[in-house]
Amino acid sequence: MTNVGAKSELLNVLSDVKARVQDKLGIVDFPMPQFILIGKQSVGKSRLIEALAGETFNFISGTLGSRRPTVLEFRHAAGNTTSKWFVRDPATNQWNEHLVSEVMKIVGRRHEELGETVSSQAIYVRIESQGCLDMQIVDLPGFRDFAQSQSKQDLAAKIEELDMTFMRDKRNVMLCVEQAGDAATMSSLQKCRSVDPKFERTVLIRNKLDKYYRDLTAENVNQWVMGHGDLPEGLKTFALTLPFWQEGIDPPKPFQDLRQDMNNTDLNEMKSKGLSGKYMDSIGFQNFAQFVEKKVEAMFGEAIMPVMANLKEMRDRTAKEEDGLTTELSDTDPQRILSTTRDCGVSFAMALTHVMEGVLDLEPVMNLEDELKRFHGHHQALGSTHFSALPSDDFGGLTDYIDYLRTEMQPPLATFDVEVNGGAQFRRLMNEVEIFLRFSEIAVETKKRDVIQARGVAMSSLTWRDVVVKLLSNEAHLPLQRRIRYVGERIRWFFELQKACTLEFMDKLEGTPSQNLYSPLYPKHAKLIKQNAMIRSLVFNTYDAACKRQYNQFVDLFDNMLTSIFSNPWVFLKGATSAVEEDEEKQLEDEVLPSFDDTKERIPREIESRMSTETTITRWLSEIPTEANLVDEAVDRVQMLVLRTYSFIRSQVCDQVELFSESFFKMPMMRRLEEDMANMELSEEDRQAYAVRRERLSGEITKAQANLIEVDACISRIQGFQLKVNSQPLQKRVA
């Protein structure tokens, strides 16, 4: 063996690094190659392992056989007169030396404790002797083709799934052991083909070659080695005979001598059969061992750089994590805790403004259908009944309303299927709630009794104008109020959704070209909000409280406005002042500054235009008959007037719903949110929770520092080995 010491040290270095990373740092996915041994029970896997170790032993795994992987680390130690056996303690991660008999019992107990289950938690065994190769191999439980009871069939299925998990890992080289027979019936090889179709990481070992000596002739020996066409050309194969002797008696020779005898017999027999020289390197254990040595050297040599790169990346990530935890511990100091929480809240409030202005590539986003479904699902879970969930009773459900918005609405909502958030989502929301409000109707027909009852008798005479006001207040006020509450709930829910978007915006700024356009505190405060549950809870609760407050103010202001409207709709319905028609037709380029005389002429025209709606309604009122014998006609005209008046009110409210939403909800909330955040106070419970959090942070920092020490130790170990290997040629030249 060449460079045995360097090779053994390389394997020790990488093995120890892998153990530290997996066991102490808890990282399973690490770029370390390894051999895995697969095959059915009784095909000779155990004897192959003994041949690689250079001595006999027998893992006692009970009547059910092995049920977990066994990782065997073979180290060639030329100076050892006797072999040394070690088992790695899973609790301390330390190698403990044992007698070989004790090792067998330890391994057996680890298998037996599983009962009829399996585990991916491996047993680690190391052998140091002058007769073994330098390599590491994972012995997997054997496939079981035949199982009589249902429990054993279940166990066989679990074992196959466990083995396939290792086989799917592309870093693992599969040593597939089959009996030297018909290549077309090799079931374990077919499993290898399913995960490695080109056999790029599969090695076939055809055991018990001696049983086929008599069947081989000069005419068929070459075809037999090639599998009679059933073995793919790219597959690396070996045919060999492992040491055997009569069961129940001691080996007739030392095991290593038997291993060499079997190797020589295979080579001589195949040569005497006329096997071509190009196939001779695939015969016998010695050729297989040389292939394994070269493969190990290549695999682990290639693994050095990926392992080093992975460790350096892990060190940077761990150092960054430690720095973040240390910063959070400093910021949650009892003397600074309230100031830190308020600063995070103020940054969050400021960032909301940017989100509402529109930020690209921000998550989460949703289309209008998803938005409506989530909104309705939210309030169904709350059991909300204080607002109208659908714009009209004519809709059979939410799906009908969504279909209307998507396919029947004219003009269509262009952003219906567009996934947006922030200001774009708010603009789409305004369009949807306006459509919702415009569906508002007086659903109750005005009855004769209602009209007569509403007219009544008073100290002064009641006019039809008073009757219409009473009917409107009774039949139209509450339905419109319930729809306004829908608008308020939609806006409130929209703002509550923006928490995730705002936090994402703050967090993703770091390292981007846009970072310098915004406050440099955003990324820092975003990390604090994400990492510290107490800060996050306080900021989000304050934000939700602000949403609730603005919702209540929005509803109260709108309720007051509706009460005023329905108590005296005639004032509300006075037409808005507008330019006269001929002025609208003037071209913009003809406009000049008005003179004083022009202004005096404009004012009467605007007042006259403003009174047009009231004049129309007054005319309708005068046409309602007052005679008792014409009460039926009066009822019809009152019904018409109630509907017409309500349509005017509805149109005015819908035309101005965006203005009201901006004025009563959005603008007050965004202007006052920073103040709310700056005035946050900590309760005694919050302070106690912060104390608990600081204790946890101290533990996490200690763990991160320990992890950093482990990673640095791994890097130093590999770098030291590289320096040692690279310095050897120089030392030889100096000598």
C-alpha cells in the first residue's frame, strides 16, 4: 500500500470532521462520500466485510437480523500486532476501545432494542489492524425477499425503504453483492439501476465464484464474465471467492492466509479456463481491494475542497447568527428594552408608507378571488354577523359574487387576477367595495299601511316630504349601514394583511441596490422583530389596535353621516356646484383668467345648477295627491319617490366612498401609527417575558459560540493536514 499513513490520516481527518458536524452541530446533509454495502441476506455481505477487515467476527443481531446501518471504519495500522476495536459513544461522540467480543454484544443490543422496527441512526465501529484496508463502509440491512408473517413482511418493507434512502444519496457509492449466477436474476442490482440508471456509482461484486468453476469453459468464460450481455458495459464488476470453511470448526489457516489462497485460486482457475487478459483485473479479492483503495483515495481527495468550502460557509453563517443574537441581547438590555421596542415599531410604521406607495417583488401577494375567499373565511371563523357578507341576496354565495366580478362586470376589473399587495391592492379594494355598495337596494315594498302610518297627525301639518324621510330612515338606513360596515371590515383586514409585506420589505433591503434609498435601520429592526417574539408581539398588537381604532372611527363617522343624511336627505342631495355646459365645451387653450365681472356672472349660474336636484324632487313631491280617495296612487308615487331619493343617496355615497376611506381610515391611521408606536408601553408581564428571552438568548449565543469553535477546529484540522501533506516533498528534497 502506497502512502498508507497519509491515506489513513486523510480518512481519520474527514471522518472526525463529519462526526463533529453531524453529531455536535446537528447537520446531517454534509458533502462526504462513502461506500454503502447492499444485497440480500445470505449472499456473503458479512464475509466480504470480514475480508476487508482482515479478520473474522460476527455481529449478533438476533433472529430478525440487522435493522439499522453499521458504519465500519477500517484503518490500516502496520505497527499493530493485534487489532484494536472501538465503538463510538452516541452520547459523548467519543471512541471507546473494547474487546472484539464486547463490540459484538454492543452491536447486537443496538439491533435488538429496535424490535420489529428499523432506524436510520447508525452504529459506528472502528477497526485498526495490519490486515485491513483504509476505507469506510456502511453495512445496510439485507433485503428480504421472503417473509412468512405479516409482521416480517412489514419489517422487510421498512428495511427496503431504509436502504433506498441511502441508495438515493448521490454521494454514496453502492457496493452491490450478488451470488455469481445468472446476471438477469440479480434483484439487488435492479434496485441499484432504479436510482443509478447509468451505474455511475455502482460496483457489482459477484460472490461464490468457486461454485461456477466447472460450468466455465474456454468457449463461455469471457461471455460469463460479461454477464452474457445482461450486464451493462459501464458497470464496474468483480467476481471472487471469499474464505469459507466447514461450519462449527475453526478456520484451517489464519484468515488473511485463507483470503490470499482464495484470491490465488480464482486467478489460476479463470486463467486456466482461458479468460482474456483484459478481464483478469476483475477477478479475485486482491483486484477488488486495489480498486477500493484507489477509489477511496480519489473519493476522499475530491471531497477535501467541497468539505472545506462547506465548512467556511458554515462558519460565516454561524458567525452572522452569533452577531445577530449578540445584537439582540444588547438591544434587549433592561435599560434599553422599551426604547428598542419603540424604535422597531416606528421603523415598521415608516416602512408601511413605502409599501403603500408600491414596492416590486414583495411577498405575500394575492389576486382578488383569493383575497375575498380569505376575508370571508376569516370572518366565518370569527362568526361575524354585523355586516352584509354579500352585496345582494340575489347572489347564491361568494362564488356567484366572484364570478360576477370576473366575467360579468362591465367595465371589467383589469386587476382581478393580478397578484398584488400594498397600495395596488388598496386601489383594487376601493373598486371592489364601490361595486359592493352600488348593489344596495330597498328590498321591502312600501305598503299602504306604512304610508298612512308614516303620515300620522302632528301639531303642524305633515307633508309628503316628511313621509318620505320616515320611510327612508326605516327601510334604507340599516341596509346601507351594514354595507358600510363591510367596507370598513375590508379596509381593516387589508391593513392587517400588510404586516407580513412590511416586515418582508424591511428585511430584504440589506445588500440590495435600494438599501441606500431607505432608512439603514430597517434591516436591523426587521431582524429584531423576526427573532424576538416579544418585540414582534408588541409591534403587531399595537398595529392591530391602530387598525381597530381606525375601523371604529370610520364606522362612527360614517354612521353619523348616514344619520344626518336620512334625517334630512334634501340638504345632502343638493347638486354639486359645476361649470355650465358651454364652459365645459371650451377648449383649454382658450381659457384665460376671469375678470371680476365674469366672476359675478358665474355665481348665480352655479347656485342655480346646484339647486337642480332639489327642484326635481320638489316637483315630484307636489305631484303626490293628498285626497283620501287617491291613497293608492299616493302610495305608488311615494314608493317611486323613496326609490328615486335612495338612488340619489346611494350614488352620492358610492361616488365618495374612496374619499371617505382615505379621509376616515387610511390617512388618519398612517399619520398616527408612528405616534402609536412611539407611545408603546411595556407591561410587567412583557418585562418578565423579556427577561426569559434574554436568558434564552444567552444560551443560544453560547451554543453559537461553541458551534463556531467546532467549525473552526474542523477547518484547522483539514488545513493542518493539507500543510503536512504539501510539505512532505519539500522535506524529502531537503534531505
